[in-house]
Amino acid sequence: MNAKRSGGHDPEWESLPATVWRPADAGDASALRLTPVATGVHLGTGSAGQPVALPGPAPDGVRVGVLGESLFGRLFALRLLGVGARVTAATRVPDQWRGVALAAGDRLGVTDGVTRWPSHPPTGPSVGEGPQALVCDLRRPPSAALADGPWRTVVHVTRNPPRRSTFWARVRVVVALDAQFAGEAARLLGPPAGAVVEALPPGQVAVFHDGVAETVRPDISPGENALLTPGRPRPGRGRGAE
């Protein structure tokens, strides 16, 4: 590399001190730790303009509970596929997954149960088959134990979670998609959470995690919307449009 200073002279590489990196002494090794930073899958924009993400894939298992319709499960699946996860959809409406399946290829499996999940050993990104994710919109929640272990993300989408569910008792995040789910949020998380959901403006969702409530406007691109709602006419593509 022929680097030049602004004055046109070669830099004086000889004046740079030589440095030899050595392993830390055993006594100092405990002072240096590599800790995974908070990561996740982008959801939308918070009330203060900050980006808001949902957890997963992650080195530890993740459980996410969603109060709402199965469309959100398809959105989360798209985002998980986008960051390298292999996704299994356990669904009562397989036809509505056609658009996602066309985009995902063999990275998405669609089934009516969860007994054989995961189909591949969960691994880190770019290793083996990568992280494994299960998105379930069946009435019965998946076993909470399915998320025990590294690189596993398990999502349950329902309008009415069972009152005695181990999965819902252990979720890391709860997402409420509409003000109509205020009663369920209050039952699961307490009256203050119900009040947050009841006050949701149209087009926004509530996200509860780590004792914090956030109001979020989901960011959904036109391309994602087309995949999430197969068969719905696109603007300008109606009968007679080219």
C-alpha cells in the first residue's frame, strides 16, 4: 500500500513502535470477558423514535408470546429467516404461509404439529444448519422445554393463552397487537399492562420485556406485506392493470 500524507511525503513507518501481543497472565484472564451484546430481530419504531427489536436468534433459548393473529407470526418468521434462522411453522392456516414459503425455500417447513422440532441441531449463525426457530399459532402452546438450549427461538401466537401454561409463564417477551387484547394482557402481566394495551393507538403494538412496556409502530415493507398476505391484490395490480 502506497499511503501518503496530506503533504505528499511517505509516512515515517520507522518511527512507529513495534508491539508484541502476548497472552494475558492467568491471574488477569478473569478480567477479560467476551459477552454477547443485546441483539434481535427488528420489529419497528418506538414512541421516542428508537428502533425496537424482538429477541432471537440468541445463544440462549428465547420464548416469545404474541397476543393477536397469525399474520404477526409470519412477519416474525420472515425476519428470523432474514437473519439466517431455519424456521418451522406449526400452523392451523398453512395456506396463508404460501408467500413466505415461496421466498424461504427449504429454510421454512410448514406443519400442523411440533412433535419433531427441531428438525436439525441448533447451531450458531453460519455453522451447520444455523439457529432454529419455531413459530406456532396452534391453540395449544408448544412445550416450554423446546426453548431450553442454545440458538432456539420459540414463538406462540394466540388470541387467548391458556390460564395454566408453562410456556406463557416463562416467556421473555409479550407482544400485544391491538387494544382488544387489554384483558388478556392484564391477566398475564397485571392491570398496568392492561392499561397500556387498552390505550394503544391504531396501527401500534405493545411490547413488554424486562419490566418495561414499549409502544411500537411495526415497520413492514411493501415486499413483506405482499408475502404476508398471499392472494390480496396489490395497489395498481387490479383487473386490467398491466
